[in-house]
Amino acid sequence: MKRAEALAGEGEPAHKVLLVDDDDVNLLLTSHALREAGFEVTEVTSGEGALDLLDSFVPDIVVLDALMPGLDGFQTCRVLRGRSGFDALPVLMLTGLDDDASITRAYEAGATDFFVKSTQWSLLTGRLRHLLRSAGIRIELERSKAKLARAQDLARMGSFDWRRGHGGPVFSVEGLRVLGLPSDAKFGIRQMLRTVNDDVRAGLIELLHDALRHSLALATDVPVTLHDHKQRIIHLEAEPEFNEHGHLSGYTGIVQDVTDRRLDEDKIRHLANFDTLTGLPNRHQLNLRAESALEHARRLGHQVGVLLIDLGRFKVINDTLGHAAGDELLMEVGRRLRSSVRHSDKEIEVSIDSMGSRSHRALEGVGRYGGDEFVALLPEIGDELDAERVASRILELLKDPMFVGGQECFVTASVGIALFPRDGASVADLMRSADVAMYAAKAQGPNTHALYSPHLAGMGRAKIELESALHKAIERNELVLHYQPKVDARSVRMIGVEALMRWNRNGVLVPPGDFIPLAEETGLIVPLSEWAIREAARQTRVWQDRFGFSDSIAVNLPNRLFERTDLIEHIHAAVTMHGVPHHAIQLEITETGLMKDSGNVNMTLHRLNEMGVEISIDDFGTGYSSLSYITNMPISELKIDRAFVHNLGLTPQSSAIVTAIIAIARSLGLRVVAEGVETLRQMEQLHRLGCRFMQGFLFSRPLAPDQLEAWREQTLLSRNAPWIAEASDAASDGQGREPHLRAANTIPRA
């Protein structure tokens, strides 16, 4: 605490940070870094705990981990914003992924900003100080606004009286001071009107005439130029007074200099409507403009264009050069986009009724929608070609190199175009259509644009929407792993499990055949597989603690993951994070993956094997691998493809292939596992051929973690299943010889 106060400044209390993270390691490291930077840190390990603590403790800022069990960071932030008095509290969301889904969800939940987890503590502390400064400015602005409003209500700054038939108004000394005049000055109506700015003088005269004609009270703000040539805004209020006959006898009122209050209000309004980084209209201001543009279009019967612009290489640049460079890049993109579309600097706050027949064009502009997404609004276009011309101009402006962080960088962009009323009747509908079109543009390649069209509403739209949802699945915690056990059918033991991914989308499990091919096509298979490795390591730890699980969880490794130079570091980080040994993760690769760029693959596999990670060749017999490659690779297991198992005993070719694979495995000292075992007949024949390790629906379908635990108790430990009795008979007959395994590989664990 003393160190925090010393770093904060002598006599200045340290800023109080509420740090919420369920990961003990992250919590320890982050809190230590923040304390070293001079913050006073209070730690909480869950969203529920944070909300309970906030009943009695008010921090200066909250730092929330996005993904936590129970009430996650997004839900916690949403509940927090719903509480009285917490609407302006700065909230920084910590996320493990720098993708569109994380950013959008954080802002929608009410987060002030987001930060991608890293060990660059100076960036984190700098972001916190920036948010605290912004919050302090906002609080001071709100306080100033409240004080001035209170002063206007209770402490009239200057007064005047006007009596009909007695000449001009008579101002008090304070009133004359407000108007910049000496205390003995004579100030009539004509002199007062001459100080009023030319553009509003006629309107004020009409307001005064109307008040006199109808004996009305009036209140208005008037921009004036005082005798010292200063520009001020004077608030004028007047109440009518009547004689005993009920006739107007005069007015009494006040004048007040409200210039500072108006400036404060303008600053607050600007903060609410414009992005602080780029200066462009933010999501709120863009939605206001779009709603107004659509209302005007309905009246006049013309079209409105919405362009959704997504930057393609922002994450690479942000991760490589740092967040400061990423911010610099977004500012440069904002400057270029501002030049492509008009009126991006103007705040739109007029009603439709007050707009002229052509003034709706002032709604045109481009803004930052969140993260690395921008939106261009075209309030009146002739046809889709007009929108495409703007999209082409935007893409052309973004092609030139940008210099950020001392480096020359290039960004790509994809632009989705939607038109009102053709592609949506509301702003939300148009944004969804533009989002679909943007992903269609992405599918065509970088620096392209695409129009939303009806054919996307069919299978094409379903595919693109599925891709869009899949982008967000990890951050929304929608992915789950189910586990299919691998068994030693001879000794009735579980020797490991294979992790199979499922997607819980809106409460419905999406079959892997519906999204894995799409993930492979789009490259999303890489982050999905990285998540699977982390989740498998976490589940291993859970099972170790619950029932002493000491086998491995096999994770399918796509070919594209070998292109990542950080694959080994990622696996090491996953097992280290959860405190499990490297052999807890087994990697399954296909024969095609084994042959691709075999030199790099071989080197990577050897390094993994040195760490203790076992390698299994999946679907063996269906590819074109060379036995010389297999001999030189650090492989511990071959898996017989289910197609051969299915036809076992039905075709002589299948029996011959299975026999050959078992012989190859035995000669190389490898474990062999038969996949897709569904019948007792298949199990018996595999026993007879010398294969004792099996996997398939005969033993168990893929199960959720708690279901697998129940299967272990009710089936394996109680030995209650038809295949167990059959396996016991085969064992007693002495069938199913155990192959000799390579000495370097581990014998299957119980």
C-alpha cells in the first residue's frame, strides 16, 4: 500500500482497481503488475463475487476477465451497468482473443474499452490510466453542468425589469456585468439586439414579438458578441406581470452567462456520439443517422445505402507491432475514410420534421462501428452502382501503404453493401444484411466488395451466417468437447479418450459435419483447434482431481496448424496453464498431414515427442504415406480407419488390410487402435487378428465430460455391458496377443 501511494504521488491516494479473474495465475500476475504500477488492487475470482463486493465497495475502475465459469465478464458487466450509480464507472474487459466477436460483445455489454491479454503490463497500466483520466474529465464535466444548473435555478446571476410605457428594460448591476457593461450603463432593447449574432437576430425579434402579443413567458439561449468582442451565450428568461385588470404590465426576468455550461454540454455530447480514438461518429451516432435517413427515405421514396467495412490485416499488425501501433493504424484508416464520405465530423441531432427536402444529405458519413469495423452511410443513392462506386473508392484509398510504429504496413478490407428498402426495412435488418454481404466479400478474397442479394438468403446466406456465428463461437463459450473412450477390450480398461468438437448454437448441438468443413475452408479450424487443445488440458486436470485420470486426451490436429510457428509453444502453454504433464495431450494427424512439407512436419513432431506429447496417425490406410516416413517419424500409435473395420469379415480386402496394418504396427513397435467398432462380431475378429485396443459405438458414443464419468462408473468399474462379457471370454481363450511396443513409447496407462 505504501508503495502504491508513493508511485501515485505524495499525498495523492492510489487509484482503486477491482480485478476480477477466475484464473489464479493470471490474477496473481496481473495484480502484481498493477500494484507495481501504483494501483491499489482488490482481487475477486468470480463475477458473482464482484457484484456482491460492489454492494459495499466502489472502485475507481473494474478490470473484468471476459471468460469465466458461472457469471462471465460480459454478463457481470451487463448486470453492473443496470445498477444505480455504476453507469459511468470505467470497465476494462480482458479477452484472450482480438476478434470482432469479443470486441462487439464487450461494447454491447457496456464495457468502456477492451484489452487483449498479454504480459505487456506497461500497455495495460497505460490503458487504465487513460480510462481513469477520461472518466475523471467526464465526472468533472458532469459536476460542472450540475453546478451551473443549480446556480441558474437558485442564484440568479443578473435581473432586469421592463415596464410597458416606460422605455427599455432596467438591468441590475449583476445583469449589466453579465452583458459586459459598466454598472452605470444605459442599455435599451435596440442596443441589446445589436449584440445578438446576425444569424439569430431575426428569430429573437420574432420570439419577443410573439411573447408580447400573447403575454407569454419566454426562455432562450442567445449567442452574443459583447462590447469587449468576446463571443458569449446568454440565457434569457422572462415572466409576464399583469395589473389589477389582468392586462400585461411588463416583464421581470434574468440573464445568465451560460457559455461554459454550453461548452461542457457540447463536450459531453461529443463523448457520447464520437469515437475517442478516430474522432469519427460512433455506433450510437451512426444508428441515429441511419434511423433518420430511413425515415426520410420512406417519405421521399428513395434508397439508402449501408456499407460495412472490415479490416483484414488489423489483428496481424496489432499483434506484431503492438496495441499503440494498432491504434495509430485505426486513426489513419479513419482519416482516409473521412475523406471518402462527407459530413463525418458533424453531429446529427435534428428531427426529421425540421429537415428540409435536401438537408437529409447531411446525414451522410462514415463512422467506427467497433473494433476494426467501420460503417459508411449513404442517405440517398440512385441505385446499387452508386454504393459500389463509394465502396471502390474506399478500397482504393486503403490500398496505399500506411506508416505505423515506424513500419510500412498494408491493410486489406472487405466491404458488404446493403440497400434500403430492398435488403431490410430497419437499421438492424440492414446491418445484418451488410454483415452477410461483407462475409461474402471476404470469401472472394481481400480488397473486394459484395452486394447483399436474395440468393444469399438460401444456402449461401446460411453458410455465410454460419461462418459469422462460428467466428463468435469461441468468445461466446459455445464450443464444447465430447469424449469417446478408447478401450483395451482384453483387460476392460480405458486407455484414453478422443476429443470431438461440438457446437452448442442457440441451445442446439450443431453436428461437426456442418461446421468443421467450413472451419477448414475459412481457416477458422486453426483457432478452433487451439481452443480444443486448451480445453483438453483443462479437462484433463478436472479428471485428474476427480478420479485420478492418467491417460491422454487425443486432439485432432489439422494440417494448417503445422503452418503456425508457435504450435509447440501453444501446446506447452496449454498444459502448463492447467498443471498437467505433456503426455496428457495426444495429437492425431492424418497421413496427408504427415506428408505435407515433411521436413518441417518431421522436425515439429520430433520436438513434440521430446516434450512427451504422443503422436497418432488417424485413419491409417486411407492416405498415401510412405513407410519410410512412418519409420522416421516419432509416432506411437496407428488408428485403423473405420471403413476397413466396417467391412471386416465381409470383404477379403478389408481383412487383408487390417491384418497388414496390425503387422506393420507390431513390427514398428506401435500401438494400433481400431476405430468405428460397432458390433460384437467386429470386436471378436479384431481380437482374433491381434488388435486389443478399440474405439467405437459398441463401447460408447462421444459423451459430455459428466456422462463419461458416469459411463466409467456404470460400465467399466461395474463391468456391466455385453461387450465386456465377450471380451472376458476372448481373454480366457488366450486370444488377442499384445504387440511389443517401442521402448521409447509409453505402455498404455490404466
